[in-house]
Amino acid sequence: MTSAAQTNIDTLKKALGETFRLYVQTHGYHWNVEGPNFRQLHNVFEEQYRNLWNALDEIAERIRILGAHAPGSVADLMALAGEEAAPAQSADDMTAKLIDAHEALAATLRDGIAAAGEAGDEVSAGLLTDRLEWHEKELWMMKACKR
């Protein structure tokens, strides 16, 4: 396996880990959000965690298609996920922490798109570009709510 192919797989694994962390974080916020915007945020967080859940399967299957094993335990995924966010208590804090997490994952996706390009893996680049598009749209909407 070339170093470009291995870098491509490694960035897909990192994207998988970060997506898992964001999934857990978002699902927890869905359960615990309170306040005057409860219904709106409860629904937004649900839409987000459902999308993230589906993305996990897409990314993991892509790793398998490339001939590598996808991380298969919570410990493996969290080792790839980066630092976990501190607990959030208010709806505003939850939204702010989700903005930070989506921005961090978007940066990882950009790195992954570049790595896929270097490896000549157009399919992974397309998958990650689609994921990036979704994260950027969610960022736009969350930031617009904070103004």
C-alpha cells in the first residue's frame, strides 16, 4: 500500500472517530436541552444526530472497501475522535459547543478530501465533500440562530 493510500485511510478513520464523538455529543444534547427554544433545538439536534448516525456507516464501509478494517469499538473510535467537549448545561452553550465540533470536523473533512485526491480516490473525495457540505450548512444555520 502506498503512503498516499494509507494517509487516505487514516483520514477516513479520523473522520469516522470525530463523527462518532459528534453523534454522541449531539444525541446527549437532544436528551438534555431545556429553555425557551427547547422544541426547536430538540428537533434540530435529532435531525443532526440521525444524519451523523447514517454517516458513520457510510464512512466505515468506505474504509472497508479500501481494504482496511474500520474501528469497531467505542475505545477505538474515541481514540480517533480528539478531545471530548466539556459538558454543556445551557442551550446556548450546547449550540456553541456544537459549532466548535462541526468546525473541527469540517477541517478534518477538508484534510480527508485532500488526502483522497493525493491517493487518486475520487469516491472517498466525493463522500467527504458531501459530508463537508452538510456540516457547512448546519454551521450556517446554527450560527444564524445565535445572532
